[in-house]
Amino acid sequence: MSDAMYTAGTGAMVQQMRLDLLANNLANVNSPGYKADKALFRSYLTTAEGEAPSMGVANHHVRFDGSRIDFSAGPVQASDNPLDLAVEGQGFFSVQTPDGVRYTRAGNFTRSSDGVLVTQDGHPVLGDGGEIRLGNGSVNVDAQGNVSVSGAAVGRLAVVDFPEPGSLEKAGNTLFAPVGDAAGESLGERAAVRQGFIEMANINPVLAMTEMVEVLRAYEAYQKMIRTISEIDTKSINDVGRPV
């Protein structure tokens, strides 16, 4: 494969991977608490041996270098459901799952058949003392995350933050898991809980669609480049040995 063909091919592959991330983001535009993935790329130079050159001509290549999670806050919508909660500022709700404690910004909670505050998947939402049992009374949650049922205190939501970048990774269903030995810290008075509100996905559909069109056009340009290079190579091969 020629150097030009390889460069064009890697460019097309990068756009394909970028498109996959955009499509997944758009598919979750209505998922409460969803955080968008942003593609990362790396441009580098190589010699024919694949090493960075110290001098001379080199090939320009681009490769997909993974993705990062955009933890910026999504828009908050009023629901008037007393079990819908949103974190205002930094921080995550703590959730007990079969795989251990996980963290989420999706606060569209519900009450289980035995009166426990749970996620839509049935995972208990944790308070400072473990599960939060609501019973059957009316629920009130103040800005500090203190939960009371029919006027009686039943617990305080365990809202924590991970200030170090890269401390969390996606664990499915808008849940996040700590990476390695990363540990969250209690927010105390530094975060507010809003009852009757839901944080939606931090995705602007219009901007995402615009970016998708840009990616498709770039992909088509690389395809055209590959076809042109192929035609030039074919013509060059056919011209070899032809009488001048």
C-alpha cells in the first residue's frame, strides 16, 4: 500500500470511529444523566520502519486515541415527581449494584415494592447509612440531601465527587465505576439536591447533527482520495513497459 493510500485510509477509519461515538451520543439524547463521549485523536509522523523520524521526509498519519467522558452538567427539567432528584453542581448519587458501588447523575428514582429508594434498574440508592427506606409516606428531600418521610428523617443521600480527571469510567446504564484505587469524597455543603427535577443528557442534538454531517463529508472526501490514488496507481502500472 502506498504512503498516500495509507494516510487516506487511516483518515477514513478515524472518521468512522468518530461517527460511531456521535451516533451513540444521539441515541442517548433522552437518557437522564447520560454523559457524552468525545473522540480523541493523535497525529504523528512515521518512517517506513514505523519510527518517528529524526530528519527527512515522513508520513503524516492520524489514529483514533480512544475517547473521554464529558462530565459537564446537562439541562435540568422539572418533573414534579418527588422521587426525581438532580444534583446541582458537581457530584454523583451512590448506587449499590451486584458489582459494587456505582455512581450516577440519573436521578429518575422510584420506590421498590418493599419501600426502598431505587434506580430504574432496581439498584438501591445509598445514603450515609446504607439503603434509604421510604415506606409508604410522602417523601421530602432538602438541598443537603436529607430525606424525610411524612416528616420523619430516614437518611441522607450519599452524594460524592471524583475531582481527579479520569477517575471514573462508564459501567453501562448511565452508571460510572471508579478507575483503579480512585476514591470519591463527600461533598457536604458543596452540592445541592433538587427534588422534583431530572438532569437530562448533556448533548445538544443540533450541534451533534451538525458535527455528524461534517464527519460524513470528511469521510466522503477520504473515499474520493482513495479512489483517485488507486486510479493513479493503476495507470502507472499499466504504463510500465508501454512504448513511448
